[in-house]
Amino acid sequence: MRTIAVMNQKGGVGKTTTSVNLAAGLATRGRKVCLIDLDPQGHASMHLGVEPTNSTPTIYQVLAGDKTLADVRQMVAANLWVVPANVELAAVEMELANVADRELILRDTLQQFAKSQPVDYVIIDCPPSLGVLTVNALTAVKEVFIPLQPHFFALQGLSKLLETTARVTRRLNRELKVSGVVVCLFETGTRLASDVIADLTNFLRSSDPNAPWANARIFQTKIRRNIKLAEAPSFGQSIFDYEPRSAGAQDYQSILEEVIAMEAAGSIPHAA
């Protein structure tokens, strides 16, 4: 089972779009995929047509210890399940403040889930913050994908993300690796985008070889700015269902090839 957290503390950089379309694309290729929505905004859930009501079991009940992942996941397409979220999840930070080992709750429940409901991929859409929810995700997975918009301030924010992964690696999850950076909202022909990618490449090459991001790749495929990617969530569909011939669908198909190729190359850390 391959476990991936898609993480960026900045909103609007393509985090949920990447989480959903990676999960949906892998499912179309025969992989069994469980997408966990860990964002109180619930955008990943809505993107796949799931709009949780007050009576809908969500990831909140899992973190509260009332239900398991198997209890709350919903099948939304062949080979694809989503564990939904809603605004209730925003209360978790406060409710878990005095709970022992609160950073390990998702890891423990995910391990139980893997024993009873084996899947090929678990993809976690993290919230745009670096609080207890994101730390739970980083403790539960082996890989991190970072969606990044090629702007100057994105590089500054990246340092915070990497500091967080380093702390989690030291304290909670020795196997955690930043394995990929997905460049989103890419505008071809702009010098700024090229300069930011060059700076990021140089930074990764010069990193401490023991850092959790030392072997991270910048995916060769760049996700171009595309209106169809922005429209798809309002129809509750992935880009592959909404407009499979669009530039956005083509780009995510190419990213899928790279993600799957990582398995063949043996360059990924596997969960037990």
C-alpha cells in the first residue's frame, strides 16, 4: 500500500485538485484508491460529488474514536472511495488538545484499515495549515507530494513545509519522505515560472542528503492553468469525467505516468 499526503499550508495552489485527480486517475487504471479528505472545508469530498450533511459519518468521527475508516468511506466510482469531511472537523484541534498521542490517531486507524480493507493507494488531502490535522497525516503516511505555484512567495512558504516534515521525521515517523513537487497553475512562456523552478531545483540538489526531501523530484509534467480544472468541482467530477480531452486532463494523465513509474523504479517508501 502506498500512502501519500498532499500538503501545502497555502490555499489556492492546486492541492485539492491534485489530490482528487491523482486518486481518480489511479482508480481508472485499476488501482484501488482511498482518498481521505482531511480539510474542514470538505472540498475534496464535494469535488467527487459527496456533500456531507450533519447525519453523514465523516473523518471527524474517526478521529473522535467513534467510527473506523471502513465505516465512513463512500464508494464514488469503480476502485475509488472517499472518506468525507465537513466543517465539524475544524473543532478537532481544540478537542484533541489534551489527548495523549493525538498525533498518532490517524496512523493507528489507517493501520487497522489496511489489515481489513486492503487498497493500493491512500491519498490524504491535507488542510491549508500546519496544525494537528496535518501532523496526523504526516505521521500516517510514507510520502508527501507538495503542489507548488511557481511564484516567489511559494518558495518562502516551502521552507515552512519542509521544516514541518523534518520535525515529524525526527519525532514521529522515521520513514516519511518528500517524494515529489507538483508545479501547478503553470503559465508557459513566463520567465518567473522558469526562474522559480530553477531555484527550487538548485535548492533540492544542494540539500542535506539526510533530509526527508533530499531525493524529492520535481515532476517533469507541469499542470497548466486550465479553466476546465476550475469548473470540474462544481459538477462533482474529476477532470477525467468532466472534460477528458482538456489540457488539464492531459497534464494529470502525464503526472500519473510519472507517479506510477516511481513504483517500477523502486524509489518509493512503502507502508507495511
